Amino acid sequence: MGMSFEEYKHEYFKSIRSGGLNWSLFPMKLYQLGKKLFWDPANIDLSKDAEDWKKLNDLEKMFIINVGSKFAAGEEAVALDLHPLIVTLVKEGRVEEVMYLEQFVYEESKHVEAFRRFFDIVNVMEDLSAYTKDLSPNYKKIFYEELPKAMWNLSRDPSPENQVRAVVTYNLIVEGVAAEGGYNIFRQITNTRKILPGLAKMVNLIATDESRHIAFGIYLITRLVKEYGEGVYKAAMDHINYLAPYAIGIFSEPTMPQVESLPFNLTNIELVDYAKKLLNTRIDAINRARRMKLEMLLPKDLDVIESW
């Protein structure tokens, strides 16, 4: 059954109450930083990328299409699946967190646009679904199954444990390991070969956005643990351990059928090691944040890329 009007109606509006908004709250710091760092995918010049694309061989093109299709689909998935968390926090009256998440979902939509613009400029118009399903069982497990399950479970049961599982899936695993590991691939391709400057700029801008998203996830996990106890921390760690093999597995499974080695001097071992490092970094950030007071947190404490 759907929610009734009575369950959604407002009792008050915080911005006009005594004291107003809490500007020092960590999500509001991220919100302000997001305004400062606004960018428009339509303004990225991809003309040189179109020229560079013509000079790549078929294997190199196929590899970039493979990785790019996972990014495009992943950005679309996170844009679509964030809404249950927003609704959960609306119902809890957490206005500052909701304000940041509304900026957050807008940024995810920009990322979808950015990857589609890249595919359009290099004339990749075919159906790329096989790269995210048939050739990538670990990717399929996370993005087609675990991500929507964890997020939309909040519509049924927004318990602290389910909230922390949703945030672990979305912010730590999908964004903090899968996406960040993919940025590493694109950076190595574009930096080593000095090609695709528009894609390189786009990836760096997206990564800067995602660093704030990951930081918010670590903040929210920390808040939930501080408010509801160590049982929530255990739920978070258990879910990280459950999802970790799939996230790391994305970088160990074949990226293309019947290809013995990766182009651009990349190796699966190298990519897997980088994914493991990312996972450990996220866990360390959670444990570091647990020792701090929430009101003392700054984005730089939670691995935000943009310096203050």
C-alpha cells in the first residue's frame, strides 16, 4: 500500500523556526562546497576526444566502451535509487541532510548526462547492456540487484540497520570502490597516452562530486552508529564484508571476451589491488569518524578531494 497524506503532511518548517538551519552541520558544509564547485557537462569540450577516438584500435575502443558503459549505467542507477533515502530523512525531519541529498541526486543526473555526451561525440550508439549483464556478473550483482534492494527496502522498513546497509551499498561500495576504481582506469588511459582530454576533465569533475558523496555516506554511517549504538556498526561492517567480494570482483572478471591481456598496459591484478586499497580506506574513514564529534567533522576529514 502507498503512504497516506497523514504520513507525509508537514508539522513545521525548520528554516523559519527559532534558530533556523544548522549551518555547521556536516551535510550543510558539503552543500556549500557543492555550490562552489558547480560544473555543467554541456560545457566540456569533447572535440579533441572525437579526433583521438578515430586513432584508437578496435581493442582499445572496446575496452573504453566496456568501462564507460558500466559508468553510464552505474550513474543512472544511483540517480534513480537515491530517492528512498531522501524520503526516509524527510520523514525524520532532517532538513539539512535532505537539502544536501537533493543537490547530490542532481549531481548524479549530471554524471549520466556527461557519459552519454561522451558516447554521442564518439558515435557509440549501439545497445551496450551486455557489458553490464552478460560479461560482468559481479557488476550485475551489485548494480542490478543489491543496490536497488538495499535502497528500496527503506520504503518498507527504514530502520537504522536498513539505513546503514543502504548507505554502505550506495556510498561506500558503489561510489567508494566500484566508481573510484573505474576513475583510476580512465586516469591511467588518458594520462599515459595523453588522449581524450574532455573525458579526463569529465572524470575528474565527477570524482570530485563523488568524493563529497562518499564523505556524506561516512558521516551518515557515523551518525547512525552514535545515535543507535554498536549494533548498527556491526550491521555496517557485516554488509561491507558481504558486498566486498563482488565490488572487488568487478576488477578481476574479464572485461572483454576472448582477450588475454588488457590494452593500455593495464592488468587485472593492479586494478584489484587498487580496489582493495579503496575499500580499506573507506573502512578506516568510518573508524576515524567514529572517534570524532559530528559537529567537528570537516569534508577534509572524510577524504573529500577538493582542498579547503
